Amino acid sequence: MPKHYWLVKQEPEAYSWAIFVQEGRTAWTGVRNFQARNHLRNMARGDLVFFYHSVREKQVVGLARVERPAYPDPTAAEGDWSCVDLAPVRPLTKPVGLETIKTDDVLRTLPLVRQSRLSVTPVSSAQFKRLLALADTRA
């Protein structure tokens, strides 16, 4: 089965890459958008996930891995919501900013650009490789 790639967004003031690294693992909870929830449900153990700081920073800062695939979100009081467990892999050597992403031929079609409010999105294999190259980081 081929590996899939993803991007998750978080406001660094709410939950930063540094806190994620310090904790070593987290349940990615609180997603309340059906499309983003479906992306969570499509994640498999071992899939790689870019960690994006939204709002003020607007840059991809790290690489994580899915440790546990989708299960019921314990923070949901009602409704059919899911979460996954993520673990940090490594920070990006050079964070990749939104402006770079928007002007790059391979990356400009990322859902991050086209659906900016969506907090969990897929990343194609070509886009994954391009982001790593721009970040001067290996998977």
C-alpha cells in the first residue's frame, strides 16, 4: 500500500511545534469540519504529515508521522468526529513560508492555498518531495 502525505494546520499560540516535540506525541483532536475529518479518516499508520503554523507565521515548520489511525475524538460532545495520534519526526531545516508555496509551480495547487480554512489536507507525492527539497530536509 502506498504511503500518503498530509498537512495539518495549527495556530502556534494554541499548540506549537515546540510543544508537540516536547510532548512527543499528541491526539490531533478538535477537527469539526467534515472534509478535514474525512482526511483524518484516510490517514494510515506511518503516513507522513507536515506541521504548518498558521495565522502570523504562515509556514511549514515540521514533519510528523501518524502513529494511530482514526478513532473517535474524545473531545467531541456530540456528532461523528475523529482524531488521529501524531508523533514528531523532525523540524524542517528551513521552514517553508506560504508566499513561497503560492509562487512555486508544484506547490501552488496545494489545498493549503486553494482551501485556506481547511485544517487537514492531503499532499501529493510530488508536493511532498518539493516541500522537503525547499526545506532542505530529508524524510
